[in-house]
Amino acid sequence: MINVTVWNEGLHEKSDPAVGRVYPDGIHGCIKQFLSPQADFSVRTATLSQRSCGLPDKVLDSTDVLLWWGHMAHDKVPDKLVEKIRQRVLGGMGLIVLHSGHHSKLFKALMGTTCNLQWRDADRERVWTVEPTHPIAQGVPQSFDLPQEEMYGERFDIPAPEKLIFLGWFAGGEVFRAGCCWQRGLGRIFYFQPGHESNPTYHNEHVQRILINAVRWAAPTLPVQLPEGCPNPQVTPEERYREASAQ
Amino acid sequence: MINVTVWNEGLHEKSDPAVGRVYPDGIHGCIKQFLSPQADFSVRTATLSQRSCGLPDKVLDSTDVLLWWGHMAHDKVPDKLVEKIRQRVLGGMGLIVLHSGHHSKLFKALMGTTCNLQWRDADRERVWTVEPTHPIAQGVPQSFDLPQEEMYGERFDIPAPEKLIFLGWFAGGEVFRAGCCWQRGLGRIFYFQPGHESNPTYHNEHVQRILINAVRWAAPTLPVQLPEGCPNPQVTPEERYREASAQ
Amino acid sequence: MINVTVWNEGLHEKSDPAVGRVYPDGIHGCIKQFLSPQADFSVRTATLSQRSCGLPDKVLDSTDVLLWWGHMAHDKVPDKLVEKIRQRVLGGMGLIVLHSGHHSKLFKALMGTTCNLQWRDADRERVWTVEPTHPIAQGVPQSFDLPQEEMYGERFDIPAPEKLIFLGWFAGGEVFRAGCCWQRGLGRIFYFQPGHESNPTYHNEHVQRILINAVRWAAPTLPVQLPEGCPNPQVTPEERYREASAQ
Amino acid sequence: MINVTVWNEGLHEKSDPAVGRVYPDGIHGCIKQFLSPQADFSVRTATLSQRSCGLPDKVLDSTDVLLWWGHMAHDKVPDKLVEKIRQRVLGGMGLIVLHSGHHSKLFKALMGTTCNLQWRDADRERVWTVEPTHPIAQGVPQSFDLPQEEMYGERFDIPAPEKLIFLGWFAGGEVFRAGCCWQRGLGRIFYFQPGHESNPTYHNEHVQRILINAVRWAAPTLPVQLPEGCPNPQVTPEERYREASAQ
């Protein structure tokens, strides 16, 4: 069983009626809805306005894969919490960063770069699958269209992805590395660009398939173990050498 | 002309007479000495005990490549300075992190991981060149020995290097990714493991060759430009499309 | 069910009694024996001396993952068969290349390089796990010793591995990228260095765990589909553009 | 001085008057013309119809960087010559593969994959710079347009590029990894997609800048040395170990 927590800032849905109409249960609610039917997933949601931003220790410590949607309130997430989550990712918890989460403190801390990009509202996007055999691309067509999506364009200031799974094409003339994988410490990280709050992107069947796949891919292969310091084995080289020779 | 600043914590040399004998002018002094004869290098040093940790704006802003040696006083470098340096690396300044600098705030902030490793004093190391055609490996033999060096062993908790140039073999039975390259933002980063304060590693001709090469490799190809935010081009997709069609 | 075919040249075992004593059923027999108990594996063997080198179309076409051990008779494998296997790897069949298989026509054709290395008989090896969370490393300790193994040393002339899972340390002073992953076309490839014919390496529990894991990792995620040519979609850019706009 | 040889099949220019009008001196002639003014380049051309396909040993053996344009006559280049060139690339010669050269025997042999892609004539392309600090991108704008270029679209069946420098956007809705770097053996390889024979692509100033940069990047850092076999150092592990200890 993979314990999934869908974290959402959850502000646009309340402050902007148009967004509320697209996601009446919040973006987190929509994502929970399509993840939950997977028999091997146990799905919770958490939002910024909850106590401890919805991520008290007992939630965080029992999360295998965390999804993160944020935008207008990145700076409202306390540094201490960000660091706690980062440590857990380094210890093996999977992390899926969604759309404007590219500028979250958490993603920037794990990447080490600015994660800047260029953007423009209300374009058309076509998503291309570059690595069709990657677990995250299973069941996803060679390309699919999102009639309305925010343009995110290169240069995206990220460390070169360890796996580049999807590329985004925008009618206005831009391209974007739309689906990228990294490992940091013992944790796996997937960034996926489509998902602007005012577009019905998370209702798209291919986007849903991608996120379901991503949860399974990002799930830890070992029990999550917070990083410790640097061990100093007390054995001389000669002992080590003799030890090896004796076998 | 490449403006090089060699930063050193500079404490072991003063507090430990044995270290002082190996590096009477400090590790920074030794490195400056072998870098300076390069006609295209202009070399300065900076240390923790100087005003602004030796890196006031006017020094930092005129540095093309920064070398960083630190160990016992990582936490004495102010967070604000670390962030300023990190921004400059993202803007294109080259960074060469030496030995125990693996645990500096700066390196960890750029990598996003713990940079933990295992270690043991006083082993013997053989350094192997894995990528002989990389600019940093020019003039470096297939392998060379360091009769006395601190063992740093795997697992080294770093993002997978974009280029793995050197591997370290230790007589006591460990291996290490001893020379690694990454790009972060517009800046190039090289980590090099040999260089314990009580060993004459920086007097070794091959180590000197590697660091000379690394400075040239890490030097910015464009003027350093601090990162700005995310541009939002004010053009509709249709305008962009027509613009492209009209050419 | 993963259909596994263990291919072995199978000559050393017959011509050298010492090897025959280590592997009375052949290296392929030994590997089959420890793979077979896995409930999701269906395991066959194939050897050079069989009709069609043991790989007639009906065997090859029903193989999901192929393991390959060869050494003294690389040139006895017909070019046509090599090309047929290569096409199947590009179409999604997993490939695990063992030890001296580094110089097989098949591996060299897929890598594009010489796959040269340096070597010496009868050393001691310690294998280090560099990526502990990779599926191939599950259940494998941080390091384990092989008291007798052939030394394979750097530089190993391969394309930089997409994932470097294991590093080998040799008592004689060498290091080696001992476990490496690549993707070629739709197929996954794993190279694993330990496995000299006169050493009981394939009787080692950790080596067995690694190969069991590797079979599962290399198994195709989609039905294997031989590569075809370059499609030429008959649609004008304008039609494509209107198509996208209309949605 | 970098010895550059521009190889071109040279058939379209003769058989198709429209192509002849775009490149009256052949594609090779055009490329030679814009490379030659570089003071550190010595540029020759070679074509398929010449003796030894224009690449007799004395030409090949004195070439530091080879550019390769081919399309309709890939199969006219003898296997033996292809293998000779491949060996020289593995020994350090730089290789720049242009446009339809993606399907040349040489490129496919070095990549190990089919190098298939999808294509369509007469689209509009916008080239985006993803790695602005890479030597090949120096002086190249963030994006530039090619009003008429053949569409090459994903999935491009190549090994994941070690550096992805340029992405192509096509008005008809496709994207492409348009500028990619790999190292094979000691040689550097750059593939660049724009350059269809009936379009004036090689007259474009940015394309010219890219190819000038690529020649300098691909030039060998060491004298080219053809690969030899696998050395077998005759030293026992104990001797090696004592040797290291004695220093």
C-alpha cells in the first residue's frame, strides 16, 4: 500500500470563482478523486490553511509519496517545514511537483537552482512522450493536446533532468521540458508542468494516467530513513586488507 | 584573464602545528602559488577571518572562479553570504569545491542533498582518470598515487554527477567518486576529493594540474549575470504564430 | 510472467576441468537454477553449440529478458544473429550482459564503442553499491567481497552509464564501473562485471540477488515491437495548427 | 590549427535544380565558405563521388573534426570506410552529424540505435537554446526562426543525449531534440537537425555560429589515437599493493 498525500495551497479555488467552478473540491480534491480508485494507493489531502499546513509530523512521517501544488503563497510555507519535508525526500519519500510548484521553496531547495522559466496565460499545449518505455509513460499516447493551458517556456533553470519523459509544445511558439525526473538522496522526484488552476487539466485522462504512474514510480523501494551524518569506520587499512585477504 | 579567488577557512593551519608545517602559507597560499604562474589567471586569496569572510561584494563581484576549502567552521559562514555566492554561481561564476568542502553550506545548497559520505584518516589513495579527454583531465596520467590521504568512501550522497572524471581507490577497501562535474544555473561546479589539511596533497603535481585545468573549465563563457525572475512575454499565441509565418 | 533466456557460450566449462568443477551444469545452468524459483520468471537456457546458436526465431521472439555470457568465441556468433538480437533489444527486450560479454559483438554494437578495459586474473574484489534505491540494488548490502575474481579496471570504454549502480574495488589497486544501466531504443541494458568462469561468483548470494533484480528491472513494460522506419504524417502544418485550435 | 573536413554526399545539388540554386557550390561548399574565415580552422571538403568517397587514409588521418551531410545515398558509403571513420572517432576525432545524416551508417553505428524519427516537408521551425552556457551555444540567441525547414519530430530514437543544447519547435505541432551532444570513446559527437537540402538553412547566421562553435567544441584535446585492445598489466595484486605502500 502506497500512502499518498496530496498537498495543495488551496487558495485560488476560494478566491477566484472561475477556478472554483473548475475544481469545486479543490485541485487536491480532484487529484484525490482520480488517485483513490487505485487499489494499492491510500490517499489523503492536506492544505495550507490546516494546522501545521496540513503536514504535522504524524502525517508527514506516514507519507510515501507527496504531491505538491502551490502558487501564490509559496512564502507562507514555513522554512522549518520545508526543511523537514526535504529531509524526508532525501530519506526516500517520493515527491511529485505540479505546475507552479516549480517555484515552491521545497522544489528550489532540492534542485539548488532558481527554477525560473518564462510564462504566458491561455495558450494551447501539445504534450509529447519522449521516453515511451519509462514507467511514468505507460498507457500515455505519443502526444496529446491540452486546448487551454498556461505556457511555460524555456529556458527552465533546472539541473539537467536525469530522465526527460515529456516535452511540451505551445501554439505560441515555445517548447518546455514538461516531465522530468531526478533522484535526490534516496528519494525520487518528478516534475510535471501542465496544471494551471483555471484550466481543467487534472480532468484530462492522460494527465491522470501520468500522475497515477508517477506515484507508483516515486514510491520508496526501501523504508524511508532520515539521513544521518558521516560514518567513520574504526578499522585500519591494513585490517581491512587482511580481512579481505582472509576470505 | 580569469579572476580566481581561492577561499580557505584557514583555521587548521593556525591551530595545528603539523598542518602549519605542510602549508606554512595556508592551503590558500599554496594553491595561489601554483595557480599564479598561469598567464591567463589573476589570483587572489580570501579567508574566513577577514572582514566579510574575505568576500565583500567588490571581491565576489569580480570573481570568475571561486575555489572553496572549509572544514571545521562551515557554520561560521553567514547564511546571507552563502546565498549571495550561490546566486553568483547560478549567474555563471565557476565553483571548485575542495575535499571537506563537501559539507559546506554552499555546496549542500547547490546540490540539494546531504553530501554525506564515510571517512577514515590516513589511508593511501590511487586516483583513476575515467574521462581522459575531459578538459579537467588534460595532462593527468591514467592513475596516480597519494601515499597519504584521508579516505572518503561511498555512498557519497550527491546528485549523480553530470560528468564523472576521477575515481578514488583506497588501500583500506573503499572507492569514491573523487572528481565530479555539475552545471547549476549558468555556473559550472567541480568537486575534487583529495586535499586533507595534514597531507601534502596540494603539493602533488597531478593535483595541481587538475586544479589548473578545472579553473579554466569552470570559467564563465558569458559575463556573469545574476538570475532575475520569470519573464512574461506580452504577445498572444496568434501574434507569435503570424510573426513566425511572416518571415 | 517474464520469459528469461540465459545464453552462454558454454565452452570453458567443457574444455577446462577446473571450470567444469565450479559450474558442473555450465554457467547457464547455475544461473537458471537460482533464477527459476522466482514465481514470475519462466527460465530457459541456450548455448552456442545448439542449432541456431540456441536462439532460433521462436526462442528469441518469446524472450523478454536475455542474459549473455561469452568470452572465447565471440566471433562464432553470426553477424546476422547479432543484428536480429540487437533489433529485438531496440524493440524492448531486456538485455543483461555478464562479465567478458563486454567484448561480445552484441554489446559493442549496442554501445557503439570498443568496450575495452584492462584486466588481470585472480584478484580480490569488493563491490560497492552507489545507488542503493535502484531496483537492481534492492536487498544488496552497502558492499560485499568476492575473494577471487578477475580484475577488470578502468578506463572502461563505454558510453557514460545512464545509471551507475555498483563500483568495483580490487586489492591490486584498480577500480571499475561494475554495474551500469543504459536504455537503447525501447530496451533496457544492464552490464555486470563479476563472473569469471573459474570463480564461484554466480554462487554468491549477492550476485544472485543482483541478477534476479536485474531481470525484473530489464523486463519490457510494453510488448516488444521491432523498430520500423520513419513515419511521414500527411498533414500540413496549417491543418495541424487548425486541428489543435479547434479543440 | 583544427583540420576540418566537410563531407557531403553531394547528389541533391546536382539532380535537383531547385537545390542547386540554394547551394550552387554544394552544401559542403557553403559550409566550407563560412567555416574558412576562422583563423584557427583549416577546411577541406570531400564528397561521395570522389575517389575513396573523398576520404582516403591520408585525408581521414589528418582530420580533427569531420562534418557529415548525407541523405539519399547512405548505403553507397562502404561498410569498411564507415568502420574506419568510427574507429577514428573513438580515437578522438570530432564528428558533427547534420540533418538527414541521422540515418547514416556512421551515426547509427556510433549510437547503437535506429535513429528513427518522424518527418514532414516544409514546415516552420523555431530553435530554442536550452543550455545557453554550453560552448556550442555561445553567441546564439535564446531562440531563432527558420521560416522553412523540414519537420523532424519525436520520438527521435537516440541514446539520451549527454547534453541537450537545442530544442526545435515546429508550427505543425511537433518538437525535436535538435542539438545533442555525446562522447563515444575519446571522440565528441554533435548532432544538429536543421539543414534540409532545399532550404537556405546553412545561410542562416545562427546556424553558422552553431557549427563554428561545434567544430571548436568537437576538436580533440589529445592527439587522435586509434583504439587498441585490452591491456593486461603483469603485476600481482600484492606487488601493486606493496608498490602503493612504499611511496
